[in-house]
Amino acid sequence: MSRGLTGTALEFVRAFNEGDLDAFNEVLDPGIEIHSARGLRSGRDAARAWAIRAPGGVQQTIEATDSAESGTEVLLTVERHWHWDEDGSHAATDELAWLFGFRDGLVCSWRPFEDRDAARVAFEAEGPYSPELP
């Protein structure tokens, strides 16, 4: 049964939160582009490496609070909850938006936005995700 694009974006979040790298890999297009704070990462292996978290210190859990879907894009409004790995106590919460692009039902692009309004503008302006061809 198909889970739809929003369902696939939510599975990306679930797998990321739980460190389920096999499930994470299953929702990724082979040419996935992860636009992280440390730059662009391309391909499934690079995406998996990005999703691996070192134990200890402050860890994050993502909670989707809203979604919008248009064509081949999904915009998730999310809260990023930071907690201390040692005792699980709350450290901080951020409000973000994550923009997903899809190809053939798989995530081919992921971009985080610290400014939710900027994410909404990008989502509405860009229309369907269309990666540049080589």
C-alpha cells in the first residue's frame, strides 16, 4: 500500500528519530540531496552518514506539527526537541520547516529552514521539484 508523499516524508522523520537507517534508506532516491548546515550531501551513503548520531551530549527528536503537499513537494512544519542523552532532560526546542522534493515517490531533496515563512515562500514559489540534469 502506498503511503503517499506526505506519509513518506513522515517516515523519513520517524526513521531519522529512531535511528532506523534501513527504513531511512528505503525512502531515499539514489540521487538524494541533503542540504544540511554543513553543506550539500549527495547520494544514499552520504545521507545515511548525515543521519547517524554520535551517542552522548545533546540529541534531537523531530516532531512534525503540520504539512502541505503540492505536486512533487511536501512542506513539514516541525519542532526540533533537544534533550540530554545522559538523562533525557529537555535542553531546548526550535521551530523549523523541512522541504522535501520527490521523484518516483522517493525523497530526492531535503532542505531545512529555520524561518518557517521563508520555507512557505520557497514551497509556493518553486512548484514541483525539478532537479538539474547533468
